[in-house]
Amino acid sequence: MSVKSRIETRLNEAFGPERLVVIDESHHHAGHQPDITGTGETHMRVRIVAEAFSGMTRLARHRAITDVLKPELDAGLHALAIEPAAPGEATRW
């Protein structure tokens, strides 16, 4: 299973989101470090809308997501951009 698929599975199970998009942005980061070629799944962006985020601060939302995705981060995911929202909140996407 790909990193992207594992992230989607973990987030769906943890938050039951109304909307979830996981974007592999690794190709944008080729050459930023010697071991980052842009061919692996090293940089991901998560866009998620879930009721679970209602009443949570932005920091608390980020912590909740990184807690769920800790296994992926520990396994080598280099960067994770997070765009969380509760239902009804404006998003840029």
C-alpha cells in the first residue's frame, strides 16, 4: 500500500471526514536535500473537513492529525502540510 493510501485510510478511520484529499507534492521538492529526489512519497498535503474539528483550535487540529499519522512520519514521511476545517468553515480549496 502506498503512503498516500495509508494516510487516507488512517484519516478516514480516525475522523470520518466529509471531504478528504491527500496530495503527493514530492515532485515539487526534488533536490531540496541530497536524499530527496522527488520520486518517492516524501511530501504530502492533507485537505480535510470533519465534524471532529468543530470547536478545536487550528493547533489542536494539527496535533490530532499528526498524532494519527505518527507512524507515517516515523517511517520517513519528510513533510506534511495540513489544511483542516470543520463543516461550514471556509476553505481555500
